[in-house]
Amino acid sequence: MDIATLSKIGARKQNQDSLGWKQANGIHLFVLADGLGGHAGGIFAAKMAVALLLDMMPATAEQLAEAFEKAHQTICAAQKNYPEQAQMASTLVALVIKENQAIWAHVGDARIYRIRNGIILHQSKDHSIPQLLVSDGEITAEQIRHHPDRNRLHRALGDTHTQINPRLSPGFQQIEPGDIFLLCSDGFWEWVTEEQMLADLANSSSSRQWLDNMEASLLAQAYGNIDNYSAIAIFC
């Protein structure tokens, strides 16, 4: 397995993204979070979510859902203990690879992509207002990227007004040699389209080169107050 990671501050004062991966007992776990709700609180929430999942090392769909719920409850408890960070929250996406199978889950607008033979087999759907507009046929999926409500989420860890209900893959999915996964924050996919991901992949021979190529594409396209951007690339 060929793995590379990327996490940059962009044009912001702090990097509220957090990511990590761990291998134990034949299981690979990859986790990425994007903190919300103020600089210090967002950083705190994202780091808590990633650390908790890496500590729990879920190996089944049930365990993955339980880990997301525990991360949510941990952030909610921290809100009460630190009133000045009562708005802290985080998106979260996680991938579990066990032998030649994979499961994944997400909450918020951190995304996971699965690619095979240059084709995107799976692209997660954001828990955001623009994604709901796509579902209603009011805008296209591409219009999510720069929609005025793009940052409005209807589901996030730490949101006490709703059940988080992480969206899970339909059970374990079979992995074939050459399958590729990409986990990324919204600051990354905002500027790197799916077409660009595939074009940069065609010119890459490793996960590191792919991330470097996509970062170059991002920086060539981005303007204004660029958000933090983070990604994990996995070549199976």
C-alpha cells in the first residue's frame, strides 16, 4: 500500500484540519477532520475526533458508527467544559481497509473518493445545504464548490441540534489491486475538481506525486482567502 498525506494552512492564520492513519492487527485506518466553530475550538474538535478514532481502531461498520458517535459525544462534552468554545464542531471522514476489503463513513463535507482504472466509482455526498439543492435538482454538483451557502452544514460532530447519523458505505467493499482512495477536506476539493483529480492521477506514478500534482493544480486555481486544505491518498 502506497500512502501519502498533505495538510496546509492556506491563507488562514491557523490550520484547523487534522488527519492521521494507523495500522494495527491487519487493519489500516485513515481519518481526516476539518474543525469548525472558531480557531481554537475548531482545532480542538478536529484533533479530538481524529485521536479518538485512531485510539478505537474500528474494524467493522458497527464499530465505525460507534466511533463516530463517541467522537460526537466527546466534542459535545468538551463544549460544556469549555463554554468559550461552545460552538466547536468538526467534519469527519474515515476509511477502514482490512485485507482486501474496505468500509468508510463521513459526516459533514470532508469527502472520500474511490477510483479504479481512471474512473471514480464512489464520491461521498456532503451534509451541506448546497448538496440538498443538488438532490432537489436546483443546482448541479459542480456548483457546490463556489455556492454562497457552501459552508452551511446540516450535520457535523458537535452539532447538538441533530443526530449525526454518519453515512456509511454499504458494508465492506471488495478492493482490487490498483484501487485508489482519496480523503480530503473541503478546502482541497473546492479547488481540485474531479476531472482535475483524474488528470493529475494519469500523470502520477505514486501517491506522493499525485498529491503534489493536485496541490499544484489547487494553487494555480485558488484565489482570495484560501482555506486550510488537507488530503490522504492511498494506492492499494
